[in-house]
Amino acid sequence: MKKLFYAFVVLSFTMFSCGGSAEQTEESSDEAVNTEQTEESSDEAVSTEQSDVAKTCDEFLDNYEKWTDDYLEILEAYVKDPTNLEIGEEYAELSQSAATWASEWTNYIACAQKEEYQKRFEAIADKIDKKTQELGLQD
């Protein structure tokens, strides 16, 4: 009887072990799925972060270009009529902010490192140089 009892215990232990192994495989499978989902989430987060950086870069450059257009318009008006006080005030305000654009660009390292954004920034700056040369303010 003891032999049957030991055989039953060993058989039960063996079956329990096999069943536990199946559960472990299922748990491992669940962990693998969770890991894949985490990796996908990480990929999405990186993609979203890159998208946010691009959005920020584009917004900065859009604002810089708008400021440039405003500045060049006021600069031209100021050169034509330097006695106009209203234009003189606007020109002074825009001139004060001129230096901040280049210094702010250095804060956008991710943008400055990407060729497309660097080229766009330089193109906008070249627009200022070209206009100031046209107006005879630069050699």
C-alpha cells in the first residue's frame, strides 16, 4: 500500500510539475506579449516624440519666418520714411528681437542637427541679408 501511495504521490507530483510547466509556458508567453506591447509602445512614444520635435521645429521656423517678413516690411518702410514715428517704434521693437532668434535657434539642438531645418533657418536668414543689401544697408 505504501508503494501505491508513493507511486501516487510521485505521479501527482509529476503531473503537477508538467501542469506547472504549461502554466509557466503560458506565463512566459504572456510576458513575451507584454514585452512586445511595451516595445511597440516605446516605438510609438519615440515616433510621437520625433513628431513633437518636428512640430516644434516647424513652429519655431514658421514663427521666425513670419517675424522676418514683418521685420523686412517695417525695415523697408523705415528706410523710405525714417521720420514716421509709428514705423520707427515698430522697427525698434522688431530690431530688439532680432538677436534673440539666432540665440533661440541654439536651444533647438534637435532641429539644428537636421539638415532640412538648418537649411530652412539659413534660407530665412539669407532673406534678411538679401533685403538689406537691396535697401543698401549692407555691402
